[in-house]
Amino acid sequence: MFRKKNMQMEEKIDHLLQIVEELKSKAPKRNCPVESPDADLKYRSLYIDSQKKYENGTRVRSKVIEKLKDVILISNLAKATVAAVVEPKAASKRKRLTKRIKKK
């Protein structure tokens, strides 16, 4: 690494700094440094916000599903009521009509 054994301390430090600078220039660039506390705080707040949005979305979907179930239940009850109330009347009318037709 050090070519000359007689290099002075300052020269060695300069040489090491030059190597570090070369390595830095070859390293990929990052948008924000890892050691930045602001970036870490911003990341955490974004993560928490996204979790809250996900949880709220899940709650909204479950409420919509519950309301949809209620609508289906009411619809089925209405159909069953119509079938129980209207169809027997229609069936009794058919019986009367059938009796009249048979008498003729």
C-alpha cells in the first residue's frame, strides 16, 4: 500500500485521503445519507401514515361488506315474505279457477 517506507506521517495521511476520495467517487450515489436522523424520522412517519391508511381502508371495506350482507339479508327476507304471502293467494286463485273450469 505504501510504496515508500520513508513516507512521512502527513504524506501517509494525504495518500489515505486520496484513496478514500477515489472510493467515494466510485461508490453509488444515494438520495439521502443513511445516518441522517431527518430521513429516518421522515421514513417512520411515512410508514406510520401508510399503516393508518391501510387500517382505515380495511375498516371501511369491512363496514361496506357488513352493509352489503344486511342488504342481501333484507332482500332475501323480502323475497321470502312475498313468496309466503302472495303465492298462496295466487295458488288459491288458481284452485278456484281450476274448480270453475272443471264444473263447466
